[in-house]
Amino acid sequence: MPRVVLNVIENLGQHFVKRLPHQNLIIHDASSRGLLFLYDTKQYQIQSNKYFIVPSILKEEKEYQQLWKTFFQTIAIEERKKPDLQMQFMPKKYWKDLIEFS
């Protein structure tokens, strides 16, 4: 049976638009589909990322990333870490994109 790959970028984008309506958003699908969900607080559009240049991370974003890492490390209980269980919920191939594992 052929493998079916769902394109969920529009649903994912609308999820964030509902929760963050006053924020500009870019959701970059780095898979072979190569799509972008762009939202400018008024409307959204889905485009190919063929000519898209990923914006550099702002200093403020780096600070938020550090806050998240600190939070993640603070709430973790060393004796209860279960990497195998984590991999069941988030495959290891995606870990490179997670801030808390970088």
C-alpha cells in the first residue's frame, strides 16, 4: 500500500492564527513539500519556499529559547528521564529541531 503523507501546514497555521491573531507568523515546512504558511495579522497565504530565505533569529528569540531550555531543565527529574518513552511521542529524527535537545 502506498504511503500517504498528509499536508497539515494549513491546519497548523490556522491553529496558531486563532491563538496568536496579533502576531506575524511564518511556519516553514522543511520537508520535501517545501511550503510556507505566512500570516501578517490580516490574512494568511501558503507559498512554495523555493525562493524563501529563512530569517535570522533575533536576539529576543534567542533569549526566549534560553528561557525555554532553563524551564525544561528545571522541571526535569533526572531519575525519571525516559528517552525511549520520549521517542514514542516524538521520533528522534525530529529532535534536531527541538530547542530543548540542542
